[in-house]
Amino acid sequence: MKIQESLQTLQDSLNGLPTWISEQAMQQIRLLSNYEPVIGIMGKTGSGKSSLCNDLFVGEISPVSDVAACTREPLRFRLQVGERFMTIVDLPGVGESSARDTEYAGLYREQLPRLDLVLWLIKADDRALAVDEHFYRQVIGEAYRHKVLFVISQSDKAEPTSGGNTLSTEQKQNISRKICLLHELFQPVHPVCAVSVRLQWGLRVMAERMIKCLPREASSPVVSQLQRPFRTTVVREQARDDFGETVGAVLDTVSAFPLIPAPVRAVIQAVRNTVVSVARAVWDFFF
């Protein structure tokens, strides 16, 4: 079954509705199926933004470089898998200088409304968090806290470092303490993640939390961009449920149109669960 056939299956599930209502609903469902998520990623120079993105998502996004960051503008990278697109916005990290932080505050306030999620990377060995905390409270604020997922990066650099191929018990304990510290400092909406790209540690858990943090309309398109090992059952079921509920929300919106007669509204509500079930059933063919 292809996308067009899946759309037809959804169209068939709307057959009991007046034509103009089913057409309105299908128009919204088509827009939903082509949604292009935008994810921001921020962190101080050397926090491993490029490495993490290259590891999580299909295809190269940006070159991994040790050259110090010099751009003051967010870099945008568009990913494509088949007919699906996603944009990564590489936001400059705070704390390099007070003058730049003032400049970045305006930049962030401009970008935040357009982003579905912000991955905020903090290195496992970074102890200078006062600037991050201030920036989070003053710029992110209450309005956008729900969009931020904190990620402790380079967990293999947590003390005591060994350079080995696994994290020691002591390192894991220190990472747990770091997670608790970030929860105390930032009081984030979402649980803090910890990863090590070098050791391939924590990435599946992070992918699962990222999908849960995304707006419902964005989770499925992001899943289609993930590297295959991270498309776990948890990830896929979350996205499948999100897609079904978003399709259901389309019907709720149509049902709330003014001047819709009560009997028609009752029919819309009667078919809602069926349409949501069909949307979940055809999810694999969309994404």
C-alpha cells in the first residue's frame, strides 16, 4: 500500500460525512502527512552537536570540526529521506562572551516560536552552568520550557575518565548526579538524557524521549529521519498514536466549526474513533 492508497483508505473512512466536511478533513490530513519538523540544537563549542545529529539521523548533516565556532547566525540544514523533509537549526551556544549572549538572546527569541523542539547539549564535564541557567530563565522562560530537552553529551568524559569502551560504575554514578543537578538548576519539563556518541550509549533512550517531547504532528516525520537502530518499538508506537490522535484532532476542529448542525456534529463524533484507528493502521505506509 502506498501513500495515495493510504489516503484513499482514510477518505473511505470518512464516507458517512457530508462531502464538504470530508474534503475539509482530508485537506488537513494531507497537510499533516507532509509536515516538516524543525528541531533546534544548541550547546557550547565542542559539546558534540554535529556528532550527535550525524549519529541520530540518516545522512550527513554537518561536518564534525574542531574549529572554534565563529558564526553568530543559526545554521540550517535540511534533511531528506524519500519525500520526507526535516530541518535542523544549529543555534549558537551561550557562555562564550557576555556581548554575544546579549546578541544571542534576540536571536533565540526570534527562533523559538518556529521550533518544534530544542535539544540543549551540556557536556558531562562542564561545570560552568551559571550562564546556561540565566539564559534558560530569562530567554527560554515559561513560554518555551516545554520545547527544551536537556542532553548531557560526551558522557564518556565524566570523571573518572579512562578512555575505555564502556562507562565505569563511578562514571555512571557521576552522570546520575549530573542529571539530578540539572533537574535542580533548570527544573525542566522533560527528563534529562545522557549520551555518549563515542560509546553508542544512551542514544536509544534519548531518541524515545525526543519523540515523546515533540508536538504530535512532528513526531512521525522525525521518526522517518532517524537511523534505523533508533526506530524502536517504543518510538514507532508513540508516533503511531500521535498520528492517530492528530487526525482525530482534525475531526474535532471540523466539528467545532460554527453553524454545523447538531446531527452532523454527532455523526462526526461517531466516526472519529474509526478514523483514528484507520490512521494508526496505515501509519507504516505514510512514514
